[in-house]
Amino acid sequence: MGTVCFEKISREKMVKELLKGKKFANQLQVLLQKPFEEDGLVSAEVLVVKILRSFTQTLSEVSSSSRSSDDLDQNLQQKENCCNVDSNGHRRSADSGESEKRLLGLKDKRGGYKRKKNSQTWAIVSSTIEDGHAWRKYGQKEIRNAKYPRSYFRCTHKYVQGCWATKQAQRREDDPQKYEITYIGHHTCRDMIRFSQILTENSDLKWSSTAAVAAAASSHYKEVTASTYQDLSDNLSSLDSIVWENFVPLQSSDEPEAAADMVLPYKKITCSHHSLDMYNDFEHFDECQFF
DNA sequence: CCGATTTGACCAAG
DNA sequence: CTTGGTCAAATCGG
């Protein structure tokens, strides 16, 4: 019904976004030919941010337009789900009732959770689990027909900032030194601790160099495993996750209102549609300069 | 003491 | 039913 119209709009958006990216890349190319900044010209770092943003935007469009039409229902379900999780009390429910049930020999009633179905996922192969983000392990599972168990991680800031990014890591059978890491959903948090670490470690270079740092970090990632459209997004995403999402409250492409129910003083800034519009229009960053 | 990890049970999906 | 993903009590460790 309305999906045709939606797809058309979405495609237009993608093309527009890609064109923007191309334009910024062209500008950057010109800029790189003359390393000295001139007045009135946007700086290289701002252009890099714009380019990254364009790709991120497009990728999230691609993923959202490939979703099924009962999206809204699923989003609603997810929303309900995160409410449940929260009202149960983050981490430890510490419910005396729960332990009582245990003692009484009743089944403990966990869950009411749903599996993530329609989040962006992408996979990389890396020699390390580390990727600059703060993860917390919440499970490990033996996988059938697999030699090594799979580890499950979620963002450390899940309950504080409502960040629903998760990842899974599994040692490769052919090369046990390496891990196959699957990322599910983008970070919506701002990991300021890691962020400041990166800055202080490279204090003389200012932030434009952070891109270089991230690029160096992402060069650890070699082989790329394609899942859906990931062959396009893998390196970008790893770069993305280190550089971009640490700086700007990137919209949550999958669960935009996931954090809306959380009690956050700055939730309106990070999650409201209003601010999204603001960040979609990137001219603001020309004045911002971040620091 | 408090946050992270371990680990077995629970749950949804196929 | 089986299996992968998640929860949360127990445990670890700074």
C-alpha cells in the first residue's frame, strides 16, 4: 500500500545523501591539494565528518527501507520490551520476591524479551575484541557445530544512556587467533571516557587526527565477512564507531525512541526529532568546530 | 563496596 | 523438540 511511496521517498533520500557525500569528497580532494586553510573554507575535519555522516545516513536508509512493513509493530514491541526490562530494575532486580520464588522452588520468571530482528548488523574479523567502545559481557554460549563458544556483549551504557548496541564475538575455527565479531545496532551513547582518552593520547594533534587514529585502528581489521550489505559498510562502520559516534549524538537508526522512556536529563537533546533535524542539516558544524 | 564476568536457566523462534 | 540469545544470581576482582 504505502510502501511503494515510502520506498520512493527513501530512495530519493539515499541518492540525495550520496550526492552530498560526493560533493563533500570533492571539496576534500581540492582541500588536500592545498594544505593551508584559507578563510571562508571549511576545514578538512569538518568535511570528513560530513562525508562520514553522509555514508552513515545512507546506510541507515538502506537498512530501514529493506525492512518489512510491520516495522511499526515491531518497534512498538521493542519499546514495550525495554520498558519491561527497566521496570524490572536494571541489572539486578534485587526483588526479594524473586529469591522467594526460587526458595519456593518455582520457576523464576525471566524475560518477556524479544530478539532483535531488524537492527543493522555487520561483521568483521579482528585479532582483538577491543574496538574502543565500552562493552559488557552478558552471556556466553556453546554454538552447535562450532568449536568455540560465542560471547555476547552489550554497551556498558545501555541503562544509563539507553544505548542498545550489542556485539557477538566468536573465535574462528580456521584461525583461532582471530575473532569474528558481529555488531548489532549502532551506538547511541557518547562514551566520553574513551573519547577523552583518545584526545589526551593525541593531544598535540587535535581532533582531525582522530580520524587518522581511527583509521589506523581500523586497519587492524582485515578480512571482511559479508552479511547483507555489509561489504560496503564494514570498514566505514568501524571507523564510524570510533570517530563519529563518540562525538555527536548520532540518531539511533533502529530504535529511535528506545531511549525516550529512559530518565535522562539530556535525552531530549540526543533523541528528540527536533535535534535530529538539526544534526541532519550539517551546516551547523561549520560554526561548531567541536572544540 | 561496587562494577564486571561467569554460568545455568529461561525464553522465542523455527 | 532444538538452538541461539538473554537474564540474573553467584562469583570475581579492583
